[in-house]
Amino acid sequence: MQALLNIKEYFVDEISVRTNHDFAKKDVSTSVVNVDFEIKRSNANPLEFMIPMTIEVNNQETSFSVAEYLVVLKLTGFFCFVEGTDEEIINKMIGPSGLSILYGVARGVVAQVTGNSWHGKFILPSMNFIELMKGKAQAIETAKKISRRKRK
């Protein structure tokens, strides 16, 4: 059975990997991962979406100093729902499913790029996109409240 949501295309917009040559394999690495995204619906076709995503791993000097790599990856995925998909299903699926699919692509890209690097292949850790979406929604709501207060 075909999935309701499909990735049509993706592009790597930017990738940067820095190796920490001072990191020793015996050290315990705890990576700090930040993911940002937007979900944009097509005006021309309401079944199509674009999701730009930015993934930063150890992008602060304090976290990079105790980790193998610093990674910045920006990619964009293009998604479409099967004709006839209910609007309620689209609204429930596009966030967590689209983000998970695109993050899976990102995992492969990062693993491939770091595979020949100093410390070997780095696999992005799993992410909880439901919680990430909730956090982003709360941050947007907080920013709106602050903006309204400033206008008064």
C-alpha cells in the first residue's frame, strides 16, 4: 500500500563539517543538536509542501570542544500527499512525518560526509519531532505576546 505522504525531491543547500582533532576516542562525546524548520504549503497545489530544515550539531565552541564534529546542514525537502487525502490527515501528518522523513535524509548525508573523516562516521541522534514542534509553537506564541505588549 502506498503511503499518503511522499518525498518528491530534496536538496542539500549547505553542509559544513569541522573535525575536532583534540577529541580522543576514549573521551565520552555528548553532542548538542539543534533543529529548525519551516513547513510551507504550496499556493498552486494544496497537496504539496516544502520543508527547509537546518541542523546544527555542536555549533557552540563549548560543545564542540568535547565532541568529534561540528556539523551545520541545511536542506530542503519537497513533499506531496496522495490525491484525495483528507485535510485533517494532511494537518496531522505533514509536521511529524515530513520532518522525520527529511531528518532521515539528513542522517544519511551526515553519515556519508563524516564516514571518511578523522573520527569516522557520525550518525545524527534520533529526534522527537512532536516535542520539537510543540516547542517551536510555544516559542512563536511567546514572541507574538511580547510583540503585542510592545505595541501597546
